[in-house]
Amino acid sequence: MAHYLLSVVTPSDGEPPTEDEMNAIMGNVATLQSDMQSAGVWVFSGGLEAPDTATVLRRSGDDVLVTDGPFVELKEYVGGLTIIDVPDLDAALHWGRRSTEAIGLAIEVRPFQWAP
Amino acid sequence: MRHVPSSAAIERIVAEEYGRCVATLTRVLGDIDLAEDAVQDALTVALTRWPADGVPANPGGWLVTTGRRRALDRLRRDAVGRDKEHRAAREEPPPDDDTPQEEEGPVDDDRLRLIFTCCHPALALPARVALTLRLLGGLGTDEIARAFLVPEATMAQRIVRAKNKIRAARIPYRVPRDADLPDRLPGVLAVVYLVFTEGHATATREDLAAEAIRLARLLAQLMPDEPEVLGLLGLLLLTEARRPARTSADGARVLLADQDRTRWDRAMVDEGLDLVRRCLRRDRPGPYQVQAAINAVHASAPDTASTDWRQIVALHDQLLALTPSPTVALNRAVALAETEGPAAALEIVDALAERLERYHLLHAVRADLLGRLGRDDEADRALEAALTRTDDPDDRALLAARRRRG
């Protein structure tokens, strides 16, 4: 088995979903997560706060600098993520497809190089 | 029965067996790079031993066995390879036996696995094409780079990156389940078709067209129940059959309408027609089958005038329904000019003008239709428009000649 990160590719200038749309998405996500759990592939899922809530720590000599904001402003950011444990890329792509169908945003599927 | 072979005979065997051996060793060793190195090692041994000892009865089995031994030697020298060594050792023959066991030859399914891995949708199309030619066709990186007009370093990087992704992302080494085949097969066929069109575009890259036909034949042999696979092979054969007539004595390109059809390769035409008939019996049409059928109608006519244009229009209607695209609509208009006349065809072409504005053939077709309608000045302007939209020397020569004829 191998771990894959499914990232939700969220456009920075996108129109935020209405409350109804958000409720529908959260319902889809809950169904998907329970399907992943029954298939025995789910490791972790979560939605992230907006990038402007981020704080960056960077080593500088013997010091550590603290900076407010994301480390780089991009047109798209990671809005949420799921980690799954599956046999191969085809299985990961299956869950990636389910995720993009559930959320309506692009999903990046990326293998972990190592995981505990 | 062993005989002393010529070096050309050895090269033919190597070309034939290369893909099989890489495919089987990829399964056995669990790694494409190891498999490629193993086949290279085995070929080096073969090239020194076969000319003296003769070619073994089962050269593929000999290469696989020799390659696996060499790979094991490599892995033993490499502590990191311990895990992979276990895998390969399970099928290792007893160490005291030095003769390769010829019955443990390559497995055909392995090549199908390798094709589906090379053509996985998670890889970009240029990477799929390069990997397929390299691993199944045994073409060198330099040859593939030349064929696709990119620097060798770029092509090498493309191949390394693709192989790395297969390994790191764990693209599986298997034939998709039947349920997934409709999603996965078109990606494989597109690669073979792209290799062919690259080889078809210029006379000097005949080897690519031949390689595409070899790959299509392999797919047809491995998936005889998939009509689109048969359709693709039929399409390639019927197109390739025209190669001898497609270039004039002075090297200029000759259009279908002006070709000397007695110069078509009869054996390829017959095989192509037979494949189209087999597709028709299955009655599960797809884009490659319909394109093969269109070429079959051309192939069945002694000249342009006696071509069954109604049938060709009907097939283009079917193709348009399967793959709606403005270029298919343009080809349909060309056929329609023969059944309904140039005015009706021109109306369709003009309606496509906006979407195909930058495509030189739109303007070339317009020029032809306008000329047939006696609108010579407009025809000349359309030819000029076509000329400014292509850099291909063959296209330009053809268009310039038409302009001179007026």
C-alpha cells in the first residue's frame, strides 16, 4: 500500500459557494469520507482556512523568523486535503475522481515519497 | 536447429524480441530501468555469441533468461536492490545449469501490460509516445528525438521523467479490467495513431509508420475482440498502402485524386479491406473503424470518378456524430462537393471559416470549390491565404503549383 495526498485546488479569485451550495458540498464530502473509511483507504481529511491566516517560520542563521501570511501568493491554493492509503495510482485516481465530483474543484493526486 | 546468422538477421530478431523481453523482465524484476538494462546486457552477450554459436531456437526465451541472470548479478552487487533480488530469484533456474531454459520465454500479456503502463492517462501524450517507442519499439532516444524534432537531451529528460513518475506514483503494471477498458483503450490507440501520422507526414520517416503498424498489429493480436483496435490497424494499412503513389518521380506530393492507384500496395489494401469487413460484422462502430471504412471506399474504387461519394458522405456523417470536429466537417464538405456540387459544399466550408481560419486546408478546399464555380479571383486569393498558413515545404509546393495552373 502507498500513501497519496489528494489536494483540493482552490482558485484565489473564485466566487465563494453560497450557503446552499456549501451544504451540498459538505454532504457529498461526508458521504465520500464514509465510503473511503468503509473501503479501508482513509487516513486523514480536512479543510483549510484561507491562505491569509497562515504564518511562515523560516530559519535565519541561529534565529527563526516569523512572517505573517502565506509563503507565496498564488492563483490557486490548497483549500483542503485528504490522505489515502491504496495499492497504486489507479486506486488513488479512482478516489481523486470521486473527490472532484463531490467538491466540484480540481484535485491534485500526489504520491508520498515516504510515510510512517 | 542452430544456424550461423547474418548481422541483419540478428538485428531483425532483436527488433522483434526487444519489446517482449523488456515487458517480461519488467514484470519479473518489478522495475522498467532494471529491465531495460538487463535486455541491453543480454543483447550484448547475444551479439558476441550468436554469430559464432548460431541463434537459439527461442531467441526471446534466451534473452529473457540471460537478461534476468545479468540483472541478478547487478542486484547482488547493489545492496539497495536486496528487495528486488528476492522477487527475481523466485523464478531463477538452478545455479548449476548454465544453459538458458528456453521454455521460460516472454509472455504476450506482458507486452499488453507494458503498453497500458506506457500509455497511462496520468502521463502526458508526448511522454506516452516516447515511452512506447522506446520500450516496445526498442527505438533509441536519439531516433525518437529526431522523429519528433526535439533535441536529444529534451527527449532523454522526457523519458527519464516519465519512468520516474511510473515508479514514484506507482502506475500499475497491468491490463485494465474490462470495465475500465473503454476509458483506457482510446489513450493507447491515440499513441499508435500519433506515431503513424508522424511517420506518414514525411517520406523520410517511413520507419515510424512501419513501427505504428507493428504496434497496431500487436494490439490486434492481443485484443482481437476490440473492433476499434482492428479499425485502427485497417486505417493504418489502407493509408500506408498509398505511400508508393503519394510521391511523384521528382519527389512532389501527389493528392489522392491524382494518384496512380495501380501503384498502391495491393497486399496492404486487401488486408485493410478484410479488417474493415470484420469490423462491420461486429457492428460496434467507433472513430477508427469509420475512418478505416472511408479509406476502404476509396481503396475499392479504380479512380476518383467511380468512387462511391454518397457512401463517403454517409460515413462522414457517422464520424461527425462520433467525434464532432470542424476538420471532420471540412472533410465531409469535400465529399459533399462530389454528390451535391461545389456550391453546396462551399456554403458548409464558409460556415467553418471562422473556426478553421488558421488551418491552411480550409483555404485550399475553398480555393478548389471557388475555382470549380468559375470564381477565379476569389480562388486565387484563397490559395494565397492557404500559402501563408503553412510552412510545410510539400504543402507549399502543391499550393504554389495549383496557383500557377490558375
